Amino acid sequence: MEKTIIHSDLNNFYASVECRDKPHLKDKPVAVVGDEELRHGIILAKNYIAKAYDIKTGEPIVSALKKCKNLVLVKADLKKYFEVSVEVKKIYTDFTDYIEPFGIDEAWLDVTGSLKMFKGAENIAEGIRARVKKDLGLTVSIGVSYNKIFAKLGSDMKKPDAITYITKENYKEVVWRLPVKELLYVGKATNEKLNKYGINTIGQLANTDSGFLNSRLGKWGIIIKSFANGEDFGNVEKQNFIPRIKSVGNSNTAARDLKNIEEVKSLIYVLSESVATRLKCSGFYCGGIQIYIRDNRLISYTASHIERIYYNDSKTIAENAINLFKKTYSWEQAVRSIGVSAINLSDKQDNQLNFYDTISPFQKYEKADIAVDRLRSKYGFKTLRRGIVLEDYEMSHINPLSDNIIYPYSYFKGKD
């Protein structure tokens, strides 16, 4: 039986919530921002009036104010947005219990089993759109299709407050003319590679020789070609599906571009302390490290390394992440942001001790971490900081653990 998948995307979510709660902002250009005093002072969301001034999500506040002097800046209230997101998902449960979040403001719904009850996908999509508007004062854009990739693409095609249908009969006409970058999981780096080879539209990708794609992009080239042809057979996970945690990570955009390995080391140590603390709180050890790097052109790189040993101390995590960074990054550009993740998780530390040891070096480091965590918990994060971090004033004030936001597991699937 052919599936019917809906992707629902709240329009300009953060900004829409603020304009709803502050009616005097309704007719003004509004942008929701992070901390203006740090580099987190960027545009997180904007309303459609601000969008008309070419205000872009992710651009610095200073740049946005040059485009629109009357731009109203509202500091983000992530707790409130999360609570609203929960209310939206409650509406979804009236139509199906197969719901898979994709970030805080988007979700896939498999409504295949609900079609008879609601007399078709159109009634379900219209029902969701009307309920979100009536009950919560917000709007959604909805894509309806036979797979997750095209449903997501449909929700992006018409905004705000719209529904787009992509079927097996019309997808070539509707989808193939679009730029290839519009296809989910085709990130900036992949898009640039495809464009370099003359592949500019989704249709061109769909019709490119598989051997050519495999030689240029490896297995990933074959996968995105199948997506372009509507061959996505992924399931929407049921709402109460709780996957085993596969990684624990944290990332940070530096207060300035990082131009050498010493500056990178400081940030990696800060992130590694956060990751180590979260591992211990969850009762996990990691058997590998993954790093994420974004340069000042906003091009991203990832690399990972699996090991035969398991640990959860900040020193080992940091040293392994630094070694991986050195092997991965060639310093063609300065670094804008870094992420460190612990992967290959286990709830046991089955490392082999040598004949003379009664405790492994990792356990010694782990005990030191626990002592530091206790002191920080009692007296504050800044009570104890590493010397390498204190060498950089801006790094020494980062506390990624307290600022951490844990997104749904599905948000990280297949990220480019």
C-alpha cells in the first residue's frame, strides 16, 4: 500500500510566536536574536516584513541593522518555543500517532492509516492547518507526498500557510525543475560539487549516471540520486519510539574566527568537558569521536574515528578530537565553529588492564572529572577551568553544558 506522508513546518516559528504574544509587533520588521554581546548575536528567525529587507537567518545582527534600521530585535525564549512546539504536536496526535520531529518546528506524520477516518489526505492537511491557526494563532506550511523527502520538499515550496501535493504522477513536473540544493540532505558542500559537474537541478541529478556520481561523491551520490527519483522508503517513527542514544555531542560558534591550532584546542577542551559530563550523567562510555568543523565560508566538514577502548573523561575526548582535527583540516580558511561528539557508546568500560595496573588511566581521568564537576555544581562553573582555556579570555567564559539544546534524534539523521 502506498504511504501518505505529511511534513508540517511552522512558518517563521520563533518570530511568529513573538509577534503573536506581542501584538504591537505585528506590523513591524521583527527578528529573534541570540546573545547580542557574543557572536551568538545572530538572526535566529525573522518575520516576513523583515524578510522583505533581505534579512537572513544566521547573519550577524550588525549586518541586519544596516539593511533595516527599524528592525525590532527580540531575544530568543527557547523554553517558550519548546512549550509551543509540544502544543503543536498534541494537535498532530489527533490525526495520527506516527509522528517524527525534525527539529523544534517541523515534523513528519504518516497518515496512511488515518485516511479512511478523515476521508482523505486533503482533509487531514486542511484540518492540521486550521487547528494550528485557530488553537495556537500560528501558521504552518504542509507538504503531502508518498515519501518523507518529497513531503519535506513540498512544505518548503509554498509559504506561509499553504499546502503542496507531490504525487507519483506530478513529481517530475513539480520537483525536477527545482535547484538541486532544495533537496533535503544536499548541503552547501554537496551542492557546490554537483554544480561544478553541471548538475544544477533535481531533475539533472535524477538523470545523472550512477557510476559518475559514485566516482565523484561515493555512496552518498547514489543515495541522493534515489531521493531525486522519489525512491525514499524511510519510515516515520511512531511518536512513542525512543531510540537508543547513538551519540553525545556539543558544538559552539566561536566569538571570533579561529586562525591556528592553539585557538582550536581551547574550544575543543571546553566542548570536551561538556561532552564528558553529559556522558557520565547518562552512564555511558564512548568508543570513538566525531568532529564537526565549519569554516568562515560556512562550508562544513565532518570526520570520525572508532577505537577499541572506551572512556568518558574530558582529557581523552579532547586529545582524540584534537588529533582528528589535525588529520582532517588543512587550514585553507579560518574556523568559525566546531563540534565534538562521543560516538560508539556503551554502558560498560571493558578496557583491558595491563599486569601491573589496578585502575586504567581513563578511570583516573574520570575520577578527576567527577571531582571537578562536583565543585562546579556547588560553587559555579568558573570555579575551576583548564589552563589552556584560561589563555583565551573569550573561550574561558563559554559554558556549553548550560547552553546545550538537545534536539530530537531524527534531526541529526543524514546531515550533510
